[in-house]
Amino acid sequence: MPNEHRIQISLAGNIRLEIDGREIGIRGGRHRALLAILAAADRHKKTREHLKATLWPRSDETQAAGSLRTALTALRRQVGQKHTLLGADRTYVWLNGIAEAVIMPTGNEVFFEDAPTTIGTEFDDWLQTERSGRFGQVLHASGDLQSTGGKPCIGILPVRHKVDDPHCALLASRILDYVVEGLRSYEVVELFDFRRSDPAIDEAGIASIPDPRMLVELEVIKVGALAQLSVCVFSARSRRLLWNRSIAADQSGPFLFTPTEAVDFANHAIDAILVACFRQEEVTHNRPSNAPSSMIGVLHKLFGMSSTGQHQIRNYLSTRTNLEGSAMSHACYALSIANTLGEETALAADLEQAREHAVRARELDPQNALVLALIGHVYGFALREIELGAELEALARKAAPNLAICWDFSAMSAVYRGDLRDARNFGQIASRLGQFSPYRSLFQSSMAIVSTLSGDHETAVRISQSVLSRMPDFLGVMRHCTASLASLGRHEDALRMIQRIREHDPKFAADGILDPAYPLPSSASRETIRNTFQTLGVGN
């Protein structure tokens, strides 16, 4: 039943909850974080899996579930039992009666300023994304950042040095090279490299590039045995900080920063920049349909794995004649078809269309690692040309060894070949490289599937639940998670998962999966899932 009380939640500055004009004190960092996540969410509703993964990332499934129940009980006690602010069922948690009562930041206010700082990376990423998005909306509304209708322009500034060791400066330069290479692979931004010539900056911004969006600057400081690397992303016009991160090192070994730390640092910067661009290009447009309006939006939908998103991609790309010469647009179109296999009848015409776009993408840019990775997955999974797909994935890894998606799709390519050892190795690399990415759930998906096929069902369920908390319609993960749940004796959970799958894929049944055209990655997958139906006693 909806609340009959006047409820207001403010996320402008410190979080505030008022009911009937009386402020309710919320004690506990995770309690405040839980309330903020629900208040900021679409329809003020989140799955239990998402909340557990975000607020209790270091707990196992049983501990996280118990912690969430305890937090909900404590919140209800603090709010008062007579108020029905919090609603929950076995799948979702939500807030009642606050559709028009959430106050967001304006001007210089900070989103959820008193947020806790010790929960974990997942919560930190959510907070940074929300703050970047809310700040981007304020800038857009004030005219500080204007849309050109094309790709966002990003300037790469020279590395700032304060070092007593030239090797440290060289490392910083190499990290910035990683950032530039990664951004260039995505083909969704225009890069202006000022490392060899400083841009002319005045009160109006940078005169030498049209309508700049943001600048990227890396600074390295080293004094004696101590060093620090910092990267800042800020508005080119206002100089307001959009995102920053630093890492420090004590030279107790031969290297200040390991190669792995350097790559992870660069990947975190790349992902933060892509999120900032997505927020500025997509979120601020306030489109009711939530359809993409740029190539950044296309990539976001593509990696989100929802059926609606894949169709929106094709609708967008099919009406943009200016993208006819873009290898990335053709690769995205082809992969969007592969991503919806099983959700509808796979017509020969659809597969042929996927092939045509994959061929065109390769012709237009045979050197782009991301393009090679996307179409390699299309050839291996959708077209079942497994050897060609594996060859393209290998080329992608060689061209961009620090790009997580190259390794994730390579892991799935190994699954198609039945090589679970390579699949696990590739999947682990993908998970590490993509640990800071907004799409890290996608990069964990191959490990979820490999764990099921390897018989490591507890790991499979844990990773699958993390992936599905952020990508609830990811059919490939759900199909294999069903098998792991059944193998662990969690039959009721497995049956509920089957029902969820059939909402999108009615052919998911004992006979349906025997069709050679049914989209499973390997014969091992087919056999594992067929045994699951037998174990559960589920027919058609």
C-alpha cells in the first residue's frame, strides 16, 4: 500500500529523510547507502542481488543475504513501523510513495556528500558514476558543456613532472599512451593530443579545438623513495574537476609501480572517461525511450545485453547514413544480432545480415582491436565459424593486450573449441583488466560459464549472481547458472531461473536445446543443461 505520509529524501549534500516534516536520522553507513541507492534508482527499485553485490561485495551469498535482511529491519525500525517506506519481496527492494519527492543536487552541491568510504569498490564505482552523471546534468543545464551532435572532443595534455628519476617520467608517459590507445579503440570520441604542443587556453576554453568537452592530465611526483601518479579529467571550459584518481608507491623493490598496476590504472581512467562521455551525451538528453542517440549510447546498450537494447541499437544504426563508413557501427550491428539469438526465432536472413555487417566491419578497419573482438564473437557464436572467430580474437588480443573485452570473447571462443583451460585463463585476465569498468559484469560472464562447465558450481553461482545483479537479462549466464544451481541441490532456485529464462526464450526446454541451431556455446553446454532438465524433472 502506498504511504499516506509526506515523504522527502534529499541527496543534495548530506542525505536527509523527512516524513511529515520531521527529519529521520539514519544511523549506519550502509543503511544510508542503501537508502541512497534506492532513492537514485529508476522507479526507486533494485534487485536484492544488485544490493548485495554493491553493499556487501566481500561477503558470500548467505552472509550478504543475511546482512541485507538485517539492514532492512534496522532501517524500518529507524523510520518507524507505522511508515511503509520500504517494500521488498524475494527479488526486489523498493521505496514507496516518493516518486516526486527526491531532491537531487543543483549548482555546486555534491551528490550524497556523507556517503561512507569503506564499503568497497562496487559502491565507490556506483557513487562516482552518480556524481559524474548528476554533475554532468548540472553543467549541461547551465550551458557549460554544449553538445555538438558529433563525437565528444577530448584533449590529452602533457604529463606534469615533479620527479628526480627519469624512469618514473617514462612510466607516466607510457600509462598515458595506454589511455590514448584504449580511447582510440572505442572510436566514440575525438582525441586531440597536446603532448608535443601545449594548447592555448584562455577564459573561453581551448581555442584550437571546437567545443571541447574535457581534458585529461596525468601528473607524476617522485621524491626519494616515494612516488604518486594522479590522473584528472576536467571540463575544458570551466576547469571543474569531473573525475580523478591517484596511486602511491614506496620504492621498496626494483619498480615503483608494477606493469599490472600501470595497466589497471590506465584502464580505470579510460572507463571513467567513457562513463563521463556517456552521461554527457546520453543521460542529459532526457529521452523517454532511453534509446541511444550516439555511438557511446550504442556501446552502452550493446554491452548491457538487454533484448530491448539490442533492437534499439539496430533501429539507431539503420537510420544513420553518416555511419555507413564506420567499422565500429557495422561491428555493433552484427553483435547486436548475435546477442538476441534465442530470444526469437533465428532466421537465416538475420544470420546473413550479421555476416554482411561483420564482413563490412573487417573490410573498413582490419586493425581495430575492438572491431576484431566483436566480429570474432559473431563468427564464433552466431555463425559457428569457430576457427575464424578464434583467429580474429587472437589478432584482437595481440593488437590490444590491455582491452578486457578481447580476452573475454577469447575465453568464449575457447569454450566453443572445448578448451576449458584456455577459457579459464582468458576469463581470469578479462576479469582483472575489466575490474574497474562499468561493463565489468560482461567481462566476468565468461568465467561464470566456464565455472559451470568445469564443475566449479559454487564459483559459477557466485559470479553469475554478481553478473545478473547488473545485467538481469543475460540469457547465456542464466542458462548455465541453472545447471549450477541444480547441481548444488538448489532446485527451487533453479526452477525460478528457468521461468525467468522462458520469459525471454520460450524454447528453453529439454527438446528445444537439442536443436543444433539453439544458441548454446558448445556440446558440453548442451549436455550439462540437458542433464539439468532431467535432474529437475522438467520437460517442455
